[in-house]
Amino acid sequence: MRRFDLGVKVIKLAGQYLRENFGKISKLSESRYDIKLLQDIESEKILLSNIKKSFPEDNFLSEESKIHKKNEKNLWIIDPLDGSLNFSKGIPHFCISIAFIGQNEKFGIIYDFFKEELFTGIEGEGAYLNDKRIKVSDIDTIEESILSIGFMRGKKEISYGLKIFKNLAKNVKRIRIMGSASLDFCYLASGRIDLSIHLNLNRWDYEAGGIILKEAGGRLETEEYNGIKVFKATNGKLVI
């Protein structure tokens, strides 16, 4: 079995577990801006254990355990539940994200298990939603665009995010804050939105979505301002 097919298989297994446990919240810890659930940990266990059975020599970077082997050869980058706060509050907008970066294979898989939407992208082969080809929107003016944005961790980040929000709010058609960077990139890839800005993402937040977006014709760029990393994703036609 090739790694992509395995990725699809295991992400659906973890999605089934999370779907069955939606509404059965087991909180492990909570900070000012984040929450950790038992469901995060169990989803990660399902993903890692099943992948390791087939590819024990591969490397892993996963949000909950933070495991990362010595090199990036054949690297799996995993977020077992992106949108944990939404999940804990009963807001049905969250997903599982898997990226794989290898010498001969590179792909992203993002699964919204509640809506049963599987977004995939294999380098050089395009992007898909449930096996149907997707592409970014044709919107080419800021005034017609829908922007998603995320910036809710720490005073410095929030202050800078509000500055971006203020500058763009008067120009775009609408703004959405939905609580899952991974799904924002998928929505951009499928033409549901046209722009997305997020601050200080981790690799598991953007690697899979970035691959899917690129294969759909979009663009993801990173800039840094005063220690804040700004991730700007567009349909490739808009400039922000």
C-alpha cells in the first residue's frame, strides 16, 4: 500500500472515532488560549500506531506528542484534531490533518469527519474533494473577496491581528473567523473563500493545507513582522 492510500485509510479511522465521541468531552487541560482533550490524544494514537505498522522507519511530527525524529526523510506531519475548541463547544467545524513529505511522494490529506469532506492533494496530481477535482476561485478584486483570518493567541499577536483586520475589513466583501486554519486552506482551495491570513502557525497547521492549496492553483506565502509570522494564502490572483 502506498503512503497516500494508507493516509486516507487511517484518517478515516481516526475520524470515525472522533465522530463517535463528539459531545462526549473529556478535557485534559486548558490554558488562556487553548484546550487539550482526550480525543486529541486518542486520535493521534490511532493515526501513529497504524502508520508505524506499515512504515516503522518513517519520521513523525505530531502536535500532541511533539515527536520528531532526527531527520525529515519520509516525514509525516500530523494534527489529530484541528479545531479542538470548536469540538469541545459542539461547534461542527474541525478536522484531522496529515501531510507527508518524502523523496518520491508529497501529499496533504484533510478530513472534516463531521461533514464527511475529504480534501486531498498530491504533488503534481491536483487537489480533490471526495474524489472531485477542485480549484481556487476566479475572484481577482479585493472588493469581491471573502477573507478568513485567525489570530487569537497572546496580546502581541492579537494586537497585530486586529491591525490587519482593520486594514482589510474596509476593502473585502466579508470576513470569516472559523477556528480551523487547515479547513480555511481547504475552503480557499475549493473556491469557497478567496483569501486567508493566519498568525504564528505550527507546521501541523499549514503543511497539508499548503499542499492542497498549491495543487488547486493557490499560493501560500510567509512573512515575518516583529517576531510574528504571517501566513498569507490567496487564490493566486489576489495580492494582500
